[in-house]
Amino acid sequence: MVADQQQREPGGLGPKGGGAPAEQHAVVIGASSGMGSAIVDTLRAQGVKTLALDLPSASWNDEVAGMTGAVDVTDVASVESALKGAEEAFGSVEIVVNCAGILGPVAPTVETSQETFERIVDLNLGGAFTVTRAALELMLPRGYGRIVHIASVAGKEGNPQMAAYSASKAGVIGMVKAVGKEYAPSGVTVNAVAPASVETPLIQGMTPERQEIQKSLIPMHRFGTVQEIAHLVAYIVSPQASFTTGFVYDASGGRADY
């Protein structure tokens, strides 16, 4: 059998023979609070050396403080420099988790400016693409890697008065499906998580009335927790999650079962 047809061992062995090393190294982007912070805590608790990145203006809480740095996902050079810097510091980067994103104003579409729409899409979707490409450049030569993006149930269903946010997250989902298929034989998996409303600063920034509307859409009648998302991500980036790529994991309390 030719090399690309040979059966590979579980763990994500790519065509270059790369596999998950004994010591894992991760970069989490958008890590100063919310889901990103919880993911950093969870990975570190599992023995994964993790660099936490966020905007230069970010404030770091005590739980994440330590191995931190600055990045702006709307700046290609910033992302490439941050990931290459992590590789130089760690020796390799096996895991990249992108949590960077903004909700934007919750407002009728006719009241949403073109500038606002483009800003949200540029950060949420454009930033996800920049992170994906930079991560692939590090991982593909090694034949192993895990890339995960935090998408949203809004990208599946569309949330009224959140056209830009919904469109940006739908774009992330489409990108993950395309890139996951493209590099499926490589040993690098590319997946996403689509949470419904989770107790984060984004939700806390909504009005109480809007929060109740969001909660009413969830069959479990509660918001998710950042810890629930973090543990799901920890599985997706593990060597054991070797046969799933281009997939969007549900984390919606029953809201989206597809």
C-alpha cells in the first residue's frame, strides 16, 4: 500500500509519521476571561503546558496569570509572531484553541451599520482564518495537531438582531468543515464547539430581558458553564480524539441537536 493509504495508529498519526508527543503544548487565544480562561485552567490541570494570549489591553485574573502574552487576531503579523514565539519557547505546539470574538450590538439589522458588520465579521471570522492558517503552518510539518474554534449556536440557527454575529459564526463553522476535510489525512484535526448561551462576560453584558430570551430557547432552561465548555475542548484536543475533524460539537443544552 502507498503511504497515504496505510492504516494509521489511533492518536492522529499523519503521513509524515508524526504522532502526539508525550508532552503537549497549547496556545489558547482570547484567554483572559470566560471560556478561554477556563480552557487554560483545565488544560494546565491536565499537564498541558499552555500559553494564554489575549489583546495587549487584557486584564489577567489570578487563575490564568503566569504564562501569558499579547495577540490581536485582526493582525496577521501579530498572530504569526505569537504562534511562532510559542513554538520557539515550547519546542512545538500541538494544540491551538481560538476563543477570540465579540458579540457586537444586539440591534435590528436596519440599525446596524456596514462598519459594525464588517468589524464583527473581520474579528470573529477573519481572525479564525488567520489563526487556522498560522497553526497549520506549525503543525503540518510535524504531522500532528489539534485546532479548535469556539463558534456558536447562532451560527447554526441565526439569532434575531444579531445578524453580524450569526453570520460570522456561521462562517467559522463553514471554514472548519472545509479545512477539516482538506487536511483530514494530515494528522491535524480542525474542529469547533457551538455553545448556546454560556455564563461569560458576553452574556453578562446583555440586558436581563435579553438574557431571559436566550435562556428560554434552551431545553435545559439554564445557561452553560465555562467549565463544561472547557472539559469538552480538553477532550477534542486530546490524542484520543483522533477520528473526528471538520466537526462542530454541540454544547447547547438541547437547543441544537444537529
